[in-house]
Amino acid sequence: EKVAPAEAWCSNLHSVREMAASYISVPGEATVTAIVVEGDDGSKGRRSEKVAPADADIKVAGYGACFYILAAISFIPIIIFFPFSLFFTIKIVKEYERAVILRLGRLSSKKAKGPGLFFVLPCTDDVRVVDLRTITFDVHPQEILTKDSVTARVDAVVYFRIVNPTWSIVKVENAYNSTYLLAQTTLRSVLGTKKLGELLSEREAISAEMQHHLDEATEPWGVSVERVEVKDVTIPPDMQRSMASEAEAMREARAKVISAEGEQNASRVLREAADIMDESPATLQLRYLQTLHAISAQNNHTYVFPLPVDLLTRLFAGNKS
């Protein structure tokens, strides 16, 4: 049950029916979907509809007279060549496989067979084995044009598996090839709406968006896309040089700002130190001695004798007089 504005439910009622039908787990049965609609005045109403399951268009083969005739004819060589005929009538599917049986060209059961042993009729049954393990494929590098008109080459990796073997056989010719081609087109369409900066910095969000689009499109085929990863983004060399120059200019500007701020802070501290030394003349003499000690420790062949500034001031004043 959902609560939403009435306009939203009325405009999306068809998509709500399809969404509810795709999640019906019991094949061949209908489900009553209850929708709670809230009006502008705050009033609520309930509406129930019967929704057909997503596999309602898949028909199970009916057993007519022709089938029984062919089945009887098939049993004759089975009985004659018994037990060697068991090699052709008993099939084995592994734990990670399922078998879809097409009997006289029609689906014998909506539920796939396996794992283990099962019996087939060699003349009437066509067995299609489906692998349920996760399949991985690389999407070849695609030339895309980003939203800010930059050409880039992007490749990705897609992980998917088949969750409904019957749908993967009946509803699509080749589930693997169809998923691969759809991944290529989805990669172009999704990345075409992104800027180059978003393409380089928001890979996780782009991968999640691609997975959502692929999983939604491949769900009617019985395919579940588990993960999508963007491997590499390649831009032209000219664009790389331009971006490097821009980044270098930004770093130089930031360094100059930091250096200017350091000079400002240093001048403020020096001014405070000068004010403190001006209050106590002996502090300046101690500073002289400390500087002399530092110079003598670095180069012992150089001797520096500090001369007080106030002595020079008095000497100059005497000469003027």
C-alpha cells in the first residue's frame, strides 16, 4: 500500500500495475493490488485492482492427441534398446545449472528442471541448459561526449547473472549478447549527461546509476545486474595538458596566497617582538650574543663583534656637535 497525491497515482497508474506485476512470485496467478489515494482535501480512498503476473504471456504446452502419438512412438525405441537408451533419456544438470524443456516447441513447465537427474523424451523434448553463475564481461572503450563538450574514452565491467532461466530462454534470443549491447548503450547515455569533473570524481554514483538502469531493463529477461564498475577514463592529450596547466596555475596562486599570509603573520610577530625589546634594552644585547653564538657554531673562522646601535647614535651626535 502506498500513500501519494492523487495526480501522481493517476498519471503513473500504468507503471504501478507493471511494477506490481513484475514482483509476483507465484506464476500463473493474479494478485489484488490495493492503492491508497490521498486527495487535495486530505481525504483518502482505497482502490483495488487485479494485476496479471509478469509471466502471464508464457503459455505451458497442452497435451493433445499428436503429443501422445509421438510419445508412444518414442517409447518404442527406448524399450527396445533398454538400458542403452537411458543415455539419451536421462539428463544431468549441475548445481549451478537449470534446464528449460521445450516439448514440441512449447514450454513444458514454467519452472526449470534441476539440479540433478530428470527424464526427457528424445524425439519431442528440446533441452536448453542455463548457467546461473555470475557472468563478467568488459565493455569495450566507448567514445562519449560529456555534458561540457569534452571527448573521453570510458570502459567498464558488468557483473550479472540469470535469476529466471525460463524468461532468459523464452523472452530473449541471447541473454548474454543482449545484456552486453545494452550495457554499451547505457554507458553512453548515462555518461553523456555528466560533466568531465563529475565523470572523474563521482565514479561510484555513476556506477550505481548504470546498475539501476541495466537492472531495470534486463529484469523482463530474467537477468539481474549485480554490479557495474567504471574501469578507466581516458581523455585526449591536449586536454590532459590543459588540465595540468590549470591545476599548476591554481597551485601557484594558492602558494602565493599562503606565502603572503605567512609574511603578514611574521611581520605582526616581529612587530610584537620589537615592542618587547624596546621596553628592555638589555634584551637587545642578549639577542646580539645569541646571534654571535649561532654564527660561531656554523663557521669558526669568522668572528663577529656586535656593536651597540645606541653607541653609534651617541658617536654621530658628538660629531655633529
